[in-house]
Amino acid sequence: MADLFSPEWMQSFAKCWNAEPELAEALAKIHFSSVIGYGFDDEPTPTGVITVVDGFVTHAGSYEGQKLNWDLRADREHWQQWKTKGLNMMGLSMAYLSRKLQFRVGDYAAMIKDPRMAGPFIKSFEVMKQV
């Protein structure tokens, strides 16, 4: 099994993302395009990154200094917990408020208020369980 957020893990995550209609197709409907970094709260930069164009991941791999629209950070224990169990809306709110999940870049408040984005964001944690 590939290490969390390694290039191999990110590529598997991208394949699972693109295969999930409630994620990729839902974001395609709103023409969602972003560069999303994933990493650990004790490191200066994200570890992995995906580029999403109209809902679908077009690139996945290591973070190499790309300009990010979203930078999601947590400690290894919490990432592993969410990867195993997923995350629902209540859990997301608690993780954000307790700073277990940090948005170093990106507007959490705007995202969570828009169900067209919030639902797919939660779904992305479900997809992590498949990797």
C-alpha cells in the first residue's frame, strides 16, 4: 500500500475521484476547477496535489510549488482516521472548529455554505477510503 499522499497514492485517489459520479460529475456541473494540496500540519508545504478541471482530476502527484486554491492539512492520525471511516458534515464541522482539519488556503465558510460544493467535499473523504 502506498504512503498517504505519495505520488502513487495521489494517482490512485485521482482514479477513484474520477470514477465517483457524486464527486467528479457533481463538480463538473458547476465547472469546479482547482489545485488542491493535501498534507500534514507539521510540514511547511503539502505532500500531494491534485489538479481538478471541470470536476475531474487531470493531474495527481507530489506538490512541486504549484499555486494552490485549497491546502488541506491535518496530523497523520486524523488523516488515517478519516481515510478509514470517512467524514460526515458534523464530523467536518467539528474537525474544522477544533483545527484538526486546517484550510491553509481556501475559503471553508464559502464552501460549506454551498451544497453544490459541500456534498462533493464530504464525498472526497469517502473516496479516500477506496485508496
